[in-house]
Amino acid sequence: MESYIYIDGWKSNIRFSSAHIIPEYEKCGRLHGHTYAVHAKIGGKPDSKGIIMDFSLLKDVLREVVNELDHKILIPEKSNVVKIEKGKDSVKIDSLGKQYVFPVNDCIFLPIDSTSAENLSKYILERLIKKTSFPKNIEGIEIGVDEGYGQGAKILRKF
């Protein structure tokens, strides 16, 4: 991506706080949480006005997506490790021999196999693409998810 616009999630307040379990990694196998920031890099050719894409449109959609995740327990529906039992009012999770019970309204069920920063980046990218009509000049989108300052993951989709 030669020319691009960039949004820093920390500075633009595109953040969410959530709890999760990553049983595939011992240290992260316990219930814990992060304050995440979501960054975006949109590459393309500037239009006749010199603009690649409207920053405010992109920020609005990203805030919509992170608001869905904010103050929720992130549950990976496609996990082969986490066992999930949904009830009417609660959800029971079994992970590494530990059982957790949460109010269902405090949870968000994500169509991913792990709630790693890598998979959250991909999930947010897919939600952004689904919710946004990108102009034809867009050549690629990169989404980054930080699990605190200085550590995170990015995913790039080229068009």
C-alpha cells in the first residue's frame, strides 16, 4: 500500500475492555482481561480531491464494532478446547478443567476458534468490511488489535 490513511486506536479512543480465556497457552488459560485498542490502515489511490477515504466514516464503524465487544466476556464459539453450554440466562464454560458461569448478557459469542489478538484482528476486519461500502480506489485494509500498549497483532487484506 503506497498511500494510506491511518487511525491510531489509542489516540482516537477506539478501544474496548474485555475478558477472555486462551486455553491453548498456559499463561493465558486463566480468565483475564485487557484494554484493547484497534488501529486501521486503509491503502489506496487518492481521489480527485486527494482523499483515500473519509476518516470519520471509518472511525464511526470501528467504534460500532468495538462497542459490541466492550465490557463483555469474549467467547470463541468455534473452539475445540473451550466447551460452551448456553442456557436461557447463563452460559457455562469449561476450559482446562475450570468451570465458569456467566450471565449470557455479559458475553459475546464470536465465530472464531480462539480469542487471540490475531483472531480478534481478523474478526474486526471482517465486521468492518461487512458494515462499510468501501470506495473502488481502496487497495487494502490492515486492522491491528493491541492487548495493551506495545503488543498486538495485525491482519492485512488486499483487494
